[in-house]
Amino acid sequence: MWRFDFYNTNIDFLRWGKLAIGWSILVLLIAIASLVFQGMNLGLDFTGGTVIEVQYPEPVDIPKVRNTLRQAGFGDAQTQHFGTSRDVLIRIPPRDEANAATLSNDVLHALQGAEGGAGVTMARAEFVGPQVGAELVEQGALAALGALIGILIYVMFRFEWRLAVGTIAATVHDVIFTVGWFSLFHIEFDLTVLAAVLAVIGYSVNDTVVVLDRIRENFRKRRKGSILEIMNRSINETLSRTIMTSLATLLSVIVLYFLGGAVMRGFSVAMIVGILVGTYSSIYIASASALYLGISREDLLPRAKETADERP
Amino acid sequence: MSTYTLNQYPWWKYLLIGLVMLWGFIFALPNLFGEDPAVQISGAREHIAIDASLQDRVAGLLSAENLPHKQLELEDGRLLIRFTDPEEQLKAADILKDRLGRDYIVALNLASSEPGFLRALRLSPMYLGLDLRGGVHFLMQVDMDATVKQVEESYVEEIRTQLRSEKILYSSVGRAASGGILVEFKNTAERDKAVEVLRKNLRNLQQDKSSPLSLKLTLDEPEIREKRDFALQQNITTLRNRVNELGVAEPIIQQQGSERIVVQLPGVQDTARAKEILGATATLEFRLADEENDWYQAASTNRIPLSSRLYKDREGRPVLLQKRVMLTGDSIIDAASGLDQQSGSPAVFVTLDGKGAKRFEDATKDNVGKRMGVVFIENKTETKRVDGELKKTAYTVEEVINVATIRDRLSRRFQITGLDSTREARDLALLLRAGALASPIEIIEERTVGPSAGKENIAQGFRAAMIALVVIAAFMIGRYKWFGGIATAALAANVVLIVAALSMLQATLTLPGIAGIVLTMGMAVDANVLIYERVREELRNGNTPQAAIHAGFDRAFDTIIDSNLTTLIAAIMLFGFGTGPIKGFAVTLSIGILTSMFTAVTGSRALVNFFYGGRKLQTLSV
């Protein structure tokens, strides 16, 4: 039986607080620069266009498929293998004036008509009109913003504004990092990835709130020690939980990455990146931000009525 | 309080947890059974009865063809025939479609093979989304500009008539490029007269008199809203009829937002045909024939009178009709072919809605003895090769499908006679029905998943969920030993409850939904991790095992609530914004968070109390 323990850790996390914040700002600047200059590799859901996934009975060469498509008038199609060498993913950018409703069928017929294409079947076809894509971008941004504001209000109500700001700083940090990762490595960003980003928001806050809860508890319990010491102590005390939960969630998402099929891959990548960075940010960013915002013991002491309930 | 009684639940708490789990198992149970390939028969129209006699007839047809079936069931106005083998299902569907005729809708279906007692309890398995069962999802947009344009055009004619009858001199009436109707006059005095007349007779039009020689009229907001809404509802009704034609077992046709319609056709494989049938939008217009001018002259010299338009009929012969629209297809409720009772000749019987009837009465009462044409307008798309590239262009085909003499003042019900054959009558009725569409619609989103890809998605999702469960179980047991085992039991219970809740709510399970379940598994153990780490801490602080357990559960509780509620906020935002598959993710994530709070806190507490409570413990292996 294996075990790892972090009971007696006494790592001075916040000693590196300034460094961590500096480092995070640097990384975020890179992420933002990538978003600005390189942009996102937006998926069909957002750009509009047509995606067709077909399956061949035998492994097939991409150049051959490409050639068939070019001859059929789909010179603008992008073709790649998807999962196995029998599966081919074809993307066709949005076309002006085109009621692309029958486009996927035209492509399928073209492939079936070509040599060796008799057994081609359609696994998936998606067409998204440009107006729908634009709306999804807008709604996605709104949902993320709504989630952040909702959480901000909740944490402010439950804790204190500096901690709330720290939580939101940590969460925004995680979101920009995750989205920046997709931009930097040019991974396709589609609707399921957006869902994952929103789940990352939930996860990141979840992780942070546990640390904050402990900070508050220790502030009330311990009369001695500087704010820095108490924060460090709280982070150390919750460290094994932070790591355990992150690992458990990470494991389930890694399973999804390998076994969930090609459609879930982007989702899993976003979650993996989000969990890793979320764990880091709940240790460093949230508490350090609150610290530099000037949080004091009085801010967290219970109001008079609650004192009676406190355990010794 | 003695430490011995610390971790004991009263019997009713165990009972309550037991009841919740029993509920979970019962509702999750239907998911354990597979699905039978089935054929579903329902009536194409409301009056067609699905009864025991049909059941006998179908059974007879099947046995005549030597097609064995598992079961015939009559329920909720439909007949369900189960088969053991999909081949037989397909064959039977073809035969039944052929023999039963157009009165019945014969559709392929997958019916849950749960045993009768579960069906009697009205318990069903989870409702699978299109990405898991295969099928087509369309999002259609109704062209509202065209709707408004149509309304404005009919007003243009109305205004022209009014001005003429009041002898007001105008130089032009027409739709303004920026919307609305623009009437231009030679002088301001005439305009002012028109202002009075139109204010009296067309009071729902807003007037804009800012320029001295013209008058701009616009529809008011409520009227536009009403017309748009009507256009949408009309389209939904028409789509429903067309989907019936396709024979789909559980189609979904519903409004989304103010101008969109979602159509989901589970199990449809031939998407091209589906699009053909759904996408061929058509409208109808009834117009008076222009009998003052000669169509021949108009056609040969191409000099068409201003108030008329030159059309062609189905044989390509030119027909000259007035521009003024008497009635549009959206007023038609029904069109059926039959025989005229007096003459016995083929006829088409048309029924109008109340408004249409009123309008048609007014339009026809002064025109008895004149001829009237019905124009069928189809919106089609065409793929053309331009410079080596395929280009799609949308275009309309306008065709006169019937010209008949108005014999009487026409109202709510009237008939069109003088048709050559019963076939022509049937075709005309079909066209009239197909044209009963308010305005053109366009497919703006389509998602098709092939049936085998759907099956593969389920298999992958199921396997991923199972392996994730095993991996997390191993991880938790490795770290927390027996307590890890309890966490695993709570986790398994959580999955059962999620499945039960999804089955009960009949919420749609999608592939991202399965991802949500897997993710919830990882996050659900967080509550156990929080509790156990706390128990360990309390032990290290020198507390007795029982006190440590008690304090661990107690103190972790607030944190668990805080952390779960924040995740729930994100999940709810996702639900509010999401469409289709993403909504499925938000649903499972939200349900998973709620059920995990129950299983991980109350459920695992009960197990811990059951195994450890009330015993004298020297050490605790956590």
C-alpha cells in the first residue's frame, strides 16, 4: 500500500508570492499576446461552415481523398485523418450565399463515386451558418462572464471582498491560461471546449474556496502569528486535500482523453490544463492577491454573535 | 455526550437513505435493458383510428409475409411492433408502408425492451441525444423580412385602392427601400387629403409626414410582432406535417427564440431526403387574372401593364395576373381532393382560417364571374459550377398551378373544380397544402450523426465512465483504505442516482453529458477527500478516533457546501447559455453536484457510522 503525506509540510508558499504573481503575469501576457496576434483556432461551431466525418472500409490516403474532393469542386476543403486511418474529417469553410444544407450530401456522393469509395459511410456531418457562429461566440462570453460575476457575488457574501477579488483573479488567470494554451498550440476551440472552460471556472473556484475556508478558520482560531504565517499554514494544511482532489479529477479526465473518443479530446485537454493551472492558482494567486490587497485579521474575525459558537 | 454515541444515526436516517437508494435503483433499472428494433404505426391525420382492428390487420400482413415479430402493442394511439432482428424490422417497415397507404405513418423506432412491470410503472430509460442514437438536428430560421415584406405589399395594393376610390392624385405607391410604404404626391394638398383618408381607413399604420410631397407609412410594432409570430407558428405546423411524411418515430419540432425552429429527427439516415422534404419551402398566392389586357400581346411584346405580372402555368403557357394579392397560402387550413357532389367531377376542397375567410370574401364578392389564378412559389437552391467551383444559389420558381372562374362569393370553405383528372385534383391539393407556409425558411445549422457513430459514442462514453470509476476507486482505496472503499461505494451510488435522475426527468443524455458524469466522479470524491483529510488532521491533533470522525464530517461540511455551490453556479450558467449537447453537459454536471452532496456527505457518513459508530476504536486506519 502506497501513501504520500503532506502533514508536516511547512512550505513557505507565500515567500514566493511576489515571484508567483510576477511569473503568472508574464505567462498571461504571453497568452494574451498569442490570443491577439495568433488568435484562436476556432472550430466550426464559431466560424460556421461544414464538417463531414466519413469512414472508409479500408485505410485511405489523405491525398487521394483531397484529389477526389478537388475534382468535385471542393478545392477549399481541408482533409485530415480523425482517430484512425479509416476515418477522414473534411472541413469546408463557410460559403457565401450558399444554402449549405445539401453540401454534406454532395461531398459524400463525390467520395462514394470515386475509386475505392463505394463503402464510404457518413459518421457525422455538421453545418453551422455564419449567423449562428457569431451568436455562439457572444453567448459563450456572456456565460463565462455571468459565471464569474455569480461566483464573485457568492464569495463576497460568504467571505470578504479581498478574498473574493483574489478568487476571481485566480479564476480569470486559469481561464486566460487555458484559452491561451489553445491559442498558442493552435488546438481547435469548439463548443465542448467552451463547456470545459466553464467547468474549469467551477473547478478553479471550488479549489480556491477550500483554501480560503481554512484561512478564515485559522484567522478565527489562532490568535498568534502574522497574516502571512496563517495563510502559509492554511495552505500547508489543505495541501494534501488540494493534491488528492486534483489527482482524482485529473485521473478521470485523463481516462476521458484516452477513451472518450476523438470528439471529447479538446474537452479533455482543456480540463487537464485547467485543473493543473487551477491547482497552482488556488495555492498562489488567490491568497497572494488577497495578501497584497491588504487583508487583515479584523476583516475575517467573526461578528460578535458568532464568537460564542467558536470551538476552543 | 459520550464518544460512543457520537457516530450513530437514528434508524430513520438509515431508512431515509435506504429509500432514496431504492428510488435510485428503480428509476435506473430500465437502463439495464437493451432496445428492440421496432416499427411504430400512427395515424397520418387525427381521425384515423389506431385500434385492435388495425392490430389484427398488421398481424395478418406480417404473417402473410412470413415475418416473425416479438410483440404487438397498442398504446397512446400508436401501434408498436417489436422485432428481434433489424433486418426483419426494415423489411416489415417497407411492407407496411406499402400496404397501409398514406393514412398511416410507418416509422422505424427503437423500443426499450424493459419488462412489462417497469413499463406499467411508466419508467423509461434515459433519453439519448442525437449524438448517441444517430439522427439529424436542424436549426431553421424563418425569413421574417420576407414576412414583413409580404404584409407591406398587400398594404400597397390596399392604399392604391383607397386613394383611387377617393380620387386622390398620387404619383406613386410602393415599398420604401428602408422598409415601410412610401406614397408620393404631386402637391401637399393631395397629400393632406390622403393623410385623412388613410388615417380613417387604415388606422393601424403609422404615418410620417416629414416631407411635404410624400407620406411614409409603417406597420406598428404589435402588428409586426403578430405577423412574425404567426409566420413562425405556421411554419412549425407545416414542418410537423412534412416530418410525418418522413416517418420518424419521435421527432422534435419546437420554437427556439423568436424566429427559429429546431427539428430533430432521431434515427434518420437518409439526410438528403429529409432536407429535400423539409427544405422545399413554398408559398401560395391567389391573384385575380388580368382580363383587361391580352396575355398574348403582353408575352410577345414584353410590355406588361404596371398593375400586372406575367406568369407561366405548369405547361409553360403564359398567364397574366394582377399584382394585387387576394390571399396568401398561410390562410389555408386544409386542402383535400375529392369529387364534386353535383357533377361528380374531381375537385379540391379548400378550408380557410377566419381571417383569411373574411379577406377572401371581401376580395371575391365584387369579382364573381372573373378568373382567379393560384401562384405556387417555391424557394429552391441550386448548385452550379462557376469557374471550377461549386456555387449554391437560392432562387424562386413561380408557377400558376390553377386558374378558375369565381362562381360565387368565396368564404371559409370553397371548392376548385374544372380539373381534368382525380390525379390533377390530388396534385393540386398537395401543392396547396405544401404552399400553406407563411414565409421562406432556411436551414442555418445542421448536425447529423450516423447510427453507427452514435453507437460507437455510447460504447466509448460508457467504457470511459466505467474505467474512470475503477481508477478513482483504486486511487481512493490506495490512499484511504476502508474509508476509500466507503467513498467508492458512495461514488457508485452517485452514478446510480445521476442515471435515475436523468431517467426520471427524461433529460437528454449527450456525449458531453457523459463527460459531465465522468468529471463529476472526479469532483464528487472531493467531498470525501475533504472529510478524510480532516479526520486525519484531527487524529494527528490527538483526538480519539470517534471524535476525529465526528469532527471531520462536521467541519468539512461548510467547505463542501461552499465549494459545490460555486461549481453549481458555473454549471447553471452553462445550462442557461448552452444549446444541444452542451446543455447535456450542464445537466449532468448540475445533477451530479447535487447528488454527490447527498451520497458523499450523508451516504458515506451513514456507512462510516454503520461500520465504526458505537464501537470502541483504538486506532483508525484512514
